[in-house]
Amino acid sequence: MSLLTKDYDFHLPEELIASRPLAHRAASRMLVVHRETGLIEHRMFTDFESFLRKDDLLVLNNTRVIPARLFSDDSRVELLCLEQLSPTLWRCLTKPGKRMKRGKTVIVGGITGTVVDVLENGDRLIEWEEILDLHEHGHLALPHYMGRDDEEFDKERYQTVFAKEEGAIAAPTAGLHFTSEMLERIKHDFLTLHVGVGTFRPVSVENIGEHEMHSEKYSVSRSSAKNINRAGRVIAVGTTVTRVLESLAGETSRIALESDQSGATNIFLHPPYRFRAVDALLTNFHLPQSTLIMLVSAFAGRELVLEAYRQAVAEKYRFYSYGDCMLLI
């Protein structure tokens, strides 16, 4: 176990970063890590169902990515809409920030927005003179490591086939591999966590215990909680699902819910941590020294995870959002 950020690093050749999706969703490779034995297998995602048991339950995040990236009509200001606080009020990141002081205005699609407050963390509250239609004026905020702007095909491929509840800035990428046909054959349920921009923020402190985790909004229905609690094994699809389930885990049940629940979680899962709700995890490959590789290391052990990543690099797996996946069982 290590609490040093530098101990969650690995070398990744730039050419292994997947900037575009494969032609078919389920065509990815899948590295399988057996936690108890340390066995590492190199498989295809089409083998995923062969690792499931009859009483397993797949839990997926049905958030839907919004086109949250905006450009002013004069192209001088870029905005990232983080949270809608009212029909016309948005919390935003702005670039350049110095230009967007309190009282300053910006025009997008002929609609004027005014900075009504500058928050302590630098976010801007912008009040628009009328409802701003992101689907008309916005772009998908693809992760910076893709090195490109969004294109037409991203509108479909940067969403899961089960995306429903609008509000995410980034996709829950482990779910991108599934097709509707696969899910028809697998017992599954949903929760919602809106993936925020904090997902891509690096850990900037030497000791991970000092890292301030970002908060993200979630919702879970009582019926989903019942299904999760009845399952033989819970297979979390992605770190977002894992964070919600572990946030809500009770001492005697996987989710301690008496009714539908919405809230926010800033849980930071890193070694040492005892998982109470999740029995297996499907996830993509994550950035070095990120909170996400720390979560995976808490689940399977840092040494085993870094060995799996070493093998993935050696075997030229595709990394990050549009990349291949890893099953930890």
C-alpha cells in the first residue's frame, strides 16, 4: 500500500491513446484481472458474458453527456457549462478567465449572458437573458488527451446506448462498449451519476490523503437499490457506479436506501479501502497518478494493477475514453 501520488504512475506511449472509437462498440480488447490469484488474461470484450454468473447484476450509469462547450459569437471566449442552477443560470468555467469578471457579458448564438458572480474556485455564475439551448449552440467537451474537437460521429459514440438522464460533462466510458443486444441478455439495472470536469483533474499533492476530491451529483431509485441488495454479485460498470455504490453502502446491505435518493458524493476511494458494495469492476484504462487509477488500485491492489497496466502497454492496448477495457473479478 502507498499513499504517495508518484507510486501510481506508469509510462504510456502517446500512440496508445485512443482519439477515435473503433468501428464497432463491442470490438474492444479486455484485460481480465483475477484479484485472488493474480492471473492476468488478454481477452476480447465479446468474452465478457462468459465471466458472469447466473445471479450477477450489472449496474450501469445512465447519465447522458450534454454538449457543454460553448464559444462566444466573437470567438474570444470559451465556456464550459458545468451545472444548470435555474433555467437561465449556469455555473461555468471560462477561458480566458481574466476577461470574465463580475458584470462582464458574453454573447452566444445571439443570447447575452452576464457574469453575476465569481466563485472562490474561479467558476463563473452566468445569467442568460433567455434559455440557452446547448444542443443548438454547444459542442461535446471531449477530454483534452484526444487532441481534437468533437465531430459529428461523437454525438452517438460518446454516449452509451442506454444514456438517458442529461447532465454529464464527460461520458461514463466503461459503458461505451455495450450494445443493446448484449444488455438484452444480461441482468442489469441503472443509477445516475453526472460525470463532472473534476474527473480529469490530476492529483497535485504528494500525499494522496491530502487531495481534495471533486463532488458529483447522483440519484438511485429504491427499486434499483432492492435489486442491487438481492444480487449474488454486483458488477459495477465504471468508476462512477463504484463511487455511488460505495457512498451509499450500509454495514448490512449494499445500499442502505428506504426511498429514491439524490445527492452528491465526493468519496475518494484509494488504498487502503474495504469495498462493501462492489464485487467486480469493468473499467477503462485511466490516466497516470489519477484518482481513478487509485480507485482501481484500492479494488485490486496497486502492484497487481500496475502489472496489468504494464502488460496492457506492452500488448498495445488502446487507452482512455475510446480505448479498451479491464475486468477486475
